[in-house]
Amino acid sequence: MSANAVPVTPSGLTPAAALATLGTIVLDPGHGGTQTVGGSKANNATSFTGVKEKKLTLDFCMVLRDSLQTLAQQKNKQIKVVLTRTDDVNIGIAARSKFAATHKADLFLALHFNGLEDRTVRGVETYFKEIGNLNLADDKDFATRVNNSLFASLKSIDTQAKNRGVKPDTDSGPGSMPLLRDDRLGNVNRPKKCRACYVELEFITNKRVDELLISGPNASQNVRTVMGNLASTLIDYLEMIA
């Protein structure tokens, strides 16, 4: 073997230690547990058929994590994917953001679902931090790519899917999202800053959305499609900003 050759395992796969690294993604499944912790509610929306948002955010993030790892392996590269929680516990808002700082994340994606008494409303929307953002253009670009990927996937499984667009956090219900603060994400003294966005994937109070993503016969496959396409978008994005 030459000095520059990359070793392979008996199965023909390159050992993990020799693989190029794509980067680090921190996924934040919204809510969890039974009590409000550090400004984070245990749950917000509940689906048309009674499934809680806190369960869905974790389930979807786990599918996304597995898709990211599979796609990275197919590219013969490594990726680090960290979830802020992996079971039904709640974590304060500041602590969620600080996961990104601790792990020196390249990307931070918070996943939530919307809900309204008006069960006709639906659509995906994605938020970026506006005021005091040290990398505003990058965060807006990241949010746009995430939103475009999700809408395209939802549209592919249901022609009635809606795009509510990419928005500054000042347009959100709370009027600000401390989850996306640069100081908590570790961006203040970091040359290559973590890019962050907050996704409201759909209105789970809408009956059609519930059928598509939660209770219908094709729901599991639809979730894998949506999260698999998002994983591809995130990996392509990491390669672009490397």
C-alpha cells in the first residue's frame, strides 16, 4: 500500500477514522416532558387524531438523523448529528441553543408543528433570527433552503400543500425567538458561525395533514420521504459551505 492510500476494511468500506467529515448538525425536537422548563412548554399543538407535538418532533428528528447518517455513509463521509433530546424530557430554551455551542455545530435546526382551532389552516413556515443576528444573510439562506426542501416534499405527496414562507422571528407569535440567539449558539467569538433556523413543519390540527403525516396508511413512508429529502438538502448545504 502506498503512503497516500486510504485503508479499507475487509468488507471494502473505508474505516470511519479515515473518512472526510461533512460537519455537525444539532437537531432540536421541540417540547417534551410534562412541565414547562426554562421557557420551553411541555407541549403545544395536538394533532387532529390526538398525537402530541412533542412526540412528533422527536419522531421526525430521529428519522432525519438516520437519513443524514445513511446519506453520509453512501457518500463515504462522516457526519455528526446530535439531538438535544432523545426521549420524552423537556429542556430549557437556552440549554437547547447551547447544545449547538457545545458541539460546535455547523447547522442548528429546531423542529416544531403548528396548531390552530381553525382546522382548515395548513402549510410549512421557517423562521430566522432577525434583530442582532451576526450572520443574518447566512441564516436567512439556510432557512430558505430548508423551507424550500420541505415544501417541495410536501407538495410531492399532496398537491394541496401550502407554503407559508420564510420569515424573521419578529413575525412569529412570540415576536422573538431566543432559541436562535447568537450568544447562546456560540457565534460571538466564532469565525465560522453556526447557521440556525426554526421550522414549523405543518399544522397538525388539519385533518388532511394528520392523514398524510401521522395516521394515514402512507404516513410512515411520507415522513421518510420528507425527512430524507431534507437530509439530502442539509448534506448538500454542508458541502457547499465547507
